[in-house]
Amino acid sequence: MTADRKAGEQFGSVFPHLITQDLPNLVAIKDADFSDVDAVFCCLPHGTTQEIIKGLPQQLKIVDLSADFRLRNINEYAEWYGHAHRAPELQEEAVYGLTEVLRDEIRNARLVANPGCYPTSIQLPLVPLIKAKLIKLSNIIIDAKSGVTGAGRGAKEANLYTEIAEGIHAYGIKGHRHVPEVEQGLSEAAESKVTISFTPNLICMKRGMQSTMFVEMAPGVTVSDLYQHLKSTYEGEEFVKLLNGSNVPHTRHVVGSNYCFMNVFEDRIPGRAIIISVIDNLVKGASGQAVQNLNLMMGLPENMGLQYQPLFP
Ligand SMILES: NC(=O)C1=CN([C@@H]2O[C@H](COP(=O)(O)OP(=O)(O)OC[C@H]3O[C@@H](n4cnc5c(N)ncnc54)[C@H](OP(=O)(O)O)[C@@H]3O)[C@@H](O)[C@H]2O)C=CC1
Ligand SMILES: CC(=O)N[C@@H](CCC(=O)OP(=O)(O)O)C(=O)O
């Protein structure tokens, strides 16, 4: 475990819930001993992995949780992240880590770009439907809501309890940096350019994320066709579940787990459907999917370390 400002501190003082574990003190990256390390998770602010990665041993397998290697087009990266990409050659090597969609590529990768939380919750339902040409590529509208942990642990006035308690507000309305990430995945599935309308919302809960997707079905396609296709796509998957009948996905039913629950509903407007997916933004939307990816890269059982059930209530 490395740190920056907290380097040198005891593990249990930084993460008091793990005080019973006999873990070494946090160290600065420059002082870390990589001699006996096979793989690392980089959980650094955007732009930082690009800097430190060149100083890491070449043979290390890396799952990067930041956005540094998610966008294949480095010009698009520069546009959304405000600086030129600092490791374009590694960007070419990186594999996008949406596990259920790109499993074979991830298995053989050295560097995996773990997806963002919103893009995970959106692409898991939409990529199979687009690949099967069951929905139209225009008029995809997504309304998403995230718990506050999505903003990280850094103190920001806008995220103080008194600013957000018992409320919800939209942000990133003019454009959120997850838009190009989602459009990249959907466009690859469609083999043509897909654009989306996307509005994220900050909701006063610690963990959890819901994406509600309003789509137009291809001519002759029914909601039952969408349901059956998602059902068969995710039939054997341990972590992606299509709920039965009219059961509505709740964030409360996935929090603390690596599950994505989803379902498909009729819209009142003929020809349209509403798809809802939920994840824990910190697990399937971040660290759980990262562990799933590293398991694949290391040839371990994909569910290793992830077989725990959601915390309820
Ligand atoms: N929160 C979420 O829902 C999701 C987050 N992510 C991504 O995961 C990453 C981490 O997120 P999160 O844990 O929430 O962020 P935090 O801001 O809470 O943590 C950032 C960590 O990086 C360390 N750090 C900061 N600057 C440096 C540096 N220059 N060199 C070395 N270490 C540094 C910090 O150490 P110290 O505290 O000691 O300074 C801290 O441990 C981000 O890239 C984020 O985009 C991905 C998906 C979901
Ligand atoms: C609530 C909140 O602020 N959420 C973050 C997304 C967090 C996340 O998981 O995405 P990254 O991995 O790309 O950081 C945001 O909107 O920027």
C-alpha cells in the first residue's frame, strides 16, 4: 500500500476499519520494494499513473483505476482531461477493462484501464443490445445517479454533509468526462459513431449508482426481445444479473458487492424502452471490477476475493 501525503502513517490509522489486520505502514511509491510484486492496482488521481508508470518495473501487471488509459484517442483524452497524454505508447498497449465484454483481451493484457463507474453501469446493458442491433443508435438518453464516494475522499466544500444531505442535484450537464468513454464503447459495439445525452446526479448516499437509460427500439423489436437478449448474454455470468419480471433494481440490493443488477421496462411511448441498472460505484464500478480483471490477468478464478453478498439493510 502506497500513499502520498499519508506516507509513513500506520495502515490502521488511515483505514481504521482494518486496524485488526497486521499490515505494514504506508510507503511513498519511490520507497516501495517491488522485488517480490507481480501486479499492482494504481488508484491515483487522473494524470498521475501516466507519470509514475514509467518508473515501475516493466514486468509488473497493472490495473489502473484512473481514467488515464481508458480513451483510445489521445486527442480526446487531452480535450476532456485538460492536458496532453504523457504516455501515449502505453495507451496503445492498454486494454479497456469492462470484464464481461472484453474478457479474452483482458486475460492477455499487461496493462488494463479499469472503466469508470458510470460507464460500467451504462455499457453492461447497452453494449449487447447495440451489438445485436436491437436498439437505435440515435436518441439514447441516460439519467444517472451516484453516491458521494464517487468524488473520492478529498475534502471539497460542495461535498460537505451540510451541502448535500437530503438532496440531489445534477452536474456535468454541459458534458461529463465519462461521455467520451461511453461513446467509445457504444461506437465500437455499433461499428459506427454513437452519441448519447447523459446527465449525472449526485445523491446523498455513500455508495451506489443507478443508470436509467431511455432507448428507442429497432423496427419490429419488442421489450421482450431486449429482455431475452440480455438474459441470454448474461446467463452464465456470476456478477451481472437480469432481474425477473417487473422487479426494479435497487442500489440497496447491490451495495457492498460486485453485482450489477438490471432490468428492462416498457415505456408509455410505443417503440421506446427504459433500462435500469445498478451497481456499487466502489465495487463493480471500481475496485471489484479491478480485482475481477486482475484475476483474469493472473490466471486465477475470476471470482476470487469477490464472493461476498451485498450488505443489507
Ligand atoms: N470513487 C469512485 O467511485 C471511483 C474512483 N475511481 C478512480 O480511482 C482512483 C482513486 O479514487 P479514490 O480512491 O476515490 O481517490 P482519493 O482521492 O480518495 O485517493 C487518491 C489516492 O492517491 C494517492 N495520491 C494522490 N496523489 C498522489 C501522487 N502524486 N503520488 C502517489 N500517490 C498519490 C493519495 O494518497 P494520500 O492520501 O496519501 O495523499 C490517495 O491514496 C481515481 O483515479 C478515481 O478516478 C474509479 C472508479 C470509481
Ligand atoms: C460523484 C462523482 O463525483 N463521481 C465522479 C465519477 C467517479 C468515478 O468513478 O469515475 P472515475 O473513475 O472516472 O473517477 C465524477 O462525476 O467525476
